[in-house]
Amino acid sequence: MKNYSLSDLVLSQVGSYVYGLDKEAIEERAKIARINGIAKAVEKAENMIGADKVLAFQSIELWKQAKTGYIQLPIFLDWCSSGASLISAFTRDEKGMESCGVFNLYKPGNLYGLVTELLNEKLGLELTRAEVKLFCIPFYYGGDANVQEALGDNAEVFHEVYSTLLPGAYAFRQATVDSWNENVDHYQWLAADGSEIYIPVLQDSKLMTVDINKHSYKCHFKIKGPRPLMIEGSTSVYRNNHTKGNGANMVHHWDAGVLREIIGMSHITKEEALKILKRTKHNLQELYIDMAEDPTLERMLTAWEEYNFPSVRWFYELRKFQNSVVLPYELWQQLNELANRLGNFKFEVMTIHDEFGCLPIYINDLRRYANVIYANIYRSNTIKYFNKVFGMNIPVGEFKQETYDRLLEVDCLLS
């Protein structure tokens, strides 16, 4: 992984938010900012509006602070095409990761630009990247209406383009749309760190009359209960609303998991983690591992057995015990690897969904932590577990050690 200088990182924010170069390499963004100087950046920012203007002036203020040697503002970096890249990691789809730009050297990926280019080429249209992004994102999670509205009879061409660029994500989408179980009133599973996920299913109540301010209204209420897959209308049978969300819930539970892992890694040092791990033991022979009769540790062990993902949460839970806890050897080994990839300093992280920010001196650590989490998701058994919980049969690619090692060192997962 390329470590960027403090100067380039600060000026890259001006390049991104003032000059709109967020899809260019960090060094290229910084170069344009240097060439134009602060006065021209301020002049350009003055003509912007709304949130764009706020972000532009914040980046200029960051530059001014850097000149004084006392920086108080964070730098924010985006996770590249987070929905598509996460699904590509789950399914171990290298083509999908490539399309998202995960493997790019220095320059961020531009998935929506690729989709736009291919759609315009095939359909002879002049769609913009912004227009395509609006219907591409809901499609990740099972939504068809936006694509249909934008492309009409050409929606199938979008399916073709999407499945070519993101074959793993396309198979995931199709399977999760078909995974709805109309006989259950909730979905429940474990996250990789042992957190419990519980999603209630809501059905429509019978039509009721409600009196409000001397007016009567007929309406439905949402109540917990199984939701039918199909609805019989006056002229046809159609797919019930709110029955395509399983894929979204699976991905968003990992969005939250990534956030917890990044914050957890930034709040503990390598030295602390290794010290905690030193108090544990590992056992190659015993089938039953001593979890100190602690329900949280037992749940986390179950989650690790399902996912094969070493969560940073283990360090926080293990340090509560003065006596040694015995871990499975493979888990101990993975946690030892994780501990050795932590930095020497703690720092605060600001998060806005798939944007992560921190003070510039910690940015390279933040980027490295994102790489570690992503590589471990790629190695994990996420799809195998989802297939079991949701009764699906999503294919997953073969794990390759060389791909795992490469993901630890990519440049543009956060950019």
C-alpha cells in the first residue's frame, strides 16, 4: 500500500471538493490544488452552492490550518462503491472487485462511470454518471422500479451490463430477491463479531377507520407477521411490496460491521492487543474450548465458527478476564495476525455511511485498517452462512491466498 505524504493528503481534499477531482489519484488532486493556490480555490468555492460550498471551504480551511502546523479538521475518504465491492468480497468475485476499482493502483475506481459508458455504447444514449448511479444503487438491493422507469424496454440491457461487470453481485441479487419466506415473521442471524441481528417482518393490518380531528380516514397499520410473497389484484397477481429487502439487510448488516471494526481498530494499539492476546492460550486438540462460561464469548465463538472472520471485538472482550481464556488455535492465529496489523497510536474516526474521516496523520493507518477488514471479509464464509440462514444457494469463488495478500496492500479501497 502506498503511504501518502501529509501534504498530498491535505491538498487532495481541495482537489476533491473544490475542483471535483475525487476520481483522480490523490497526488493528481494535490497537484491541481498546488498549481492554483488558495486564492483561486477560494474564488471557485465562492461560486458553489449548498453542501458543495461547505465542503469546499472546509477543505480550504484544512489547507490553511496545515500551513500553521496545527490541524484540527479531519480528512474524509470514500469506500469505493461500497455496496458492490462488499458483495464482490462476499462472493469472492475478482471481476466485480476489479470493476469497483479495488485493485487499482493510485487512481480510484469509477464503477458508475463504467456502467454509464457501456449503457450509452449499447443503447446509443447520453446518460450521465449521476443518472445511472440513481438507479444502479437500488438495484444492488433488489429494486427494479428505478431501472424500469429510467430505461423502460431497455432494462434488460442494464441487467446484461451489470452482470458482466459484477457477476458475483448479480447472482447475489437474484438469489436474495428469491429468498423471501412468506411463512416467517422475522429474520434473525449473527454478525461476524457476535452481534445479534433481528429483522421483524411487517404485514398490513386489515383496513381500519381512524378518526382524527373530526375526519375519518381508512388506512392500514404495519403489524408483525408473515408477509405474503404475491398479491392478487383486480386484473393480475403481482409481487408484494417490501418482499425484496433480504439482500439489503444482509449488506447493510456488514456496512455496520465494517464501521464497528474500523472504530474498534482505531481505539486499540498493536501493543495493547498483543498484551491481551498473550494472556490467552490456544488449543489444537480439545473439541470444546474454554469460553470462561461467558455468553458473549460463546456467541462470538459461534459467529467465528460460522464466518471465519477475526473481529477486533475479541480484544475488547478478552481484556475483561484476568484468568486465561483458551481459544481455538486458528482463531488465536488470526487474532495474532490482526494484532500485528494494528498501529502504534489510537485515534478518533468520523463516519458517514461509507465515508471515513480522521486527522491527516492517521489517514494511512485508516486506509490500512480498511484493507485488513476487506481482505478478511474476502476470506470469510459470509455467503456460506447466508446460504444456510436464508435457504439460498449463492455460488462463491475459490479462496486464493495471493488475492488475500494483494487485498491487504491495495491503494484505493478508501480514496
